[in-house]
Amino acid sequence: MRRCVFLDRDGVLNRAIVRGGLPYPPANPSEFELLPRAAEACVALKSAGFLLVVVTNQPDVARGTQTRQAVESINAALAAQIPVDSIRVCYHDGKDGCACRKPLPGLLLEAAREFEIDLARSYMVGDRWKDVEAGTRAGCTTVFLDCHYAEKQPESPDHRADSLAEAAEWILSHKT
């Protein structure tokens, strides 16, 4: 079984657009901006033998305020700069009742089946309570990147960090 670091996209790998204290995804590839040291952190995690799987909610597609093509273009720009093994996207809105929308663990469980991932030896890194909850429900160790959004905070992440680079350092020092 393989080890994995599951990564949320917006706010973890690339800059989230913050309005009114809440994070939003970039609207198009021209708004996409990789966060400082994110690529280096991912390279270090890959070098240590971790799979890297991006798991992201993109409900604006279901809401009609974002196109699937724009999301896929942003994901392609991300994959061109970071050595990810897979990008998993939930395009549903909360009212759709799917199993893949975080805080449910569907995206993580699907990747675990496909890549033979040992969830108990894996990590979920996210900047919102839903990311931490999805990781907890999947059985992963969780790392919360505190971006000080004006929203609910996670109840009990295993670790808190200020950046993906800091999270990667912690993961690499605690890997099993």
C-alpha cells in the first residue's frame, strides 16, 4: 500500500481570491497564481515517496458561475508546475447530495481504491474545515493551513501550519 498527501487546491497550492473574508477559486487561468514554495514542497514530498493527489470542491460549476473548461484549464496550469499524480474534482453544489463533496471523503476514498493508498499512513492538507473533516473521515492525518478566513474553523486537525512548505516539513518529520 502506498502513502499519499491529499492536497486541497485553492488556498493550499494556488492563491485563493479572498472577498469578504471568504476564499474563492480563480475564475480563469490568468488569475491562477501558485503560492510561494508550493512547488518545492510538492517536490520534497514526491522525493520522499508520497503520491500527491489534489482533491478540490468546485461548486461554482453546478451554480453556473464557472465553466468546467475553466476549472480544467486551471488544473492543467497547476499540473504543469507541480508533480501531482491525480487531480480529483467535485463539481457538485452542497444541495446535490453527492458523496464526493468535502467534507465527505468520497474523492479520497476513490483515489485510495485506484492507487492502493494506505489512508492510515496518508495526510490531508487543507485550508478549510471541510478539508480537515474529509481527511478525518477517510482516516488520514490532517494538516490545517490557517489562512484566517471569516468562517467556521476545523475542530481538531492533527497539525496547524501557515503554508504548504511548513506542512510538508512537518509531514516529512512525522512520516511513518
